[in-house]
Amino acid sequence: ALTNHGVTFAEGAAVFDGRGAHIELAPNPVKDALNGDFTVALWVHTEAELTDTLGDLVSAFDPDTRRGLNFGFMNYHG
């Protein structure tokens, strides 16, 4: 099951607000993905001048197996 937490869709893309909007998958699909092959594809746009930190794009964790993934990006001044 998929739960949308404030994500909007426009012109064929998911639009996240950069604060709290996210899409949540039920535990079983996440656990299944962590135990097999899967693909994540993202196209990320940020403003040229950033005033806040960036962060996680995709994260998942299975506490039973203590396996997971975290895919994110950072912005460093300079």
C-alpha cells in the first residue's frame, strides 16, 4: 500500500514541498525490495541559490534484518 503525505502531481511529475511531503510504502513492499533487485529513478530540481540543507531522497530500513538504504544529497557552501 502507498500513502501520500502532501505530494502533488503536475505535468507528469511528483512535486514535494521540501519540508514534510513524502510517499510512504507499507512495510512488506519495502522489506521485499530490500531482499531483491529494485530500481530507483529520480529527477531532482533545486533552486540555484539554496538557503536550507538538502537531505534524504529515498530511505528504507528493515529492523528485523538490520538492512536498509539511504540515498540523499548535500549542499556544501563554496
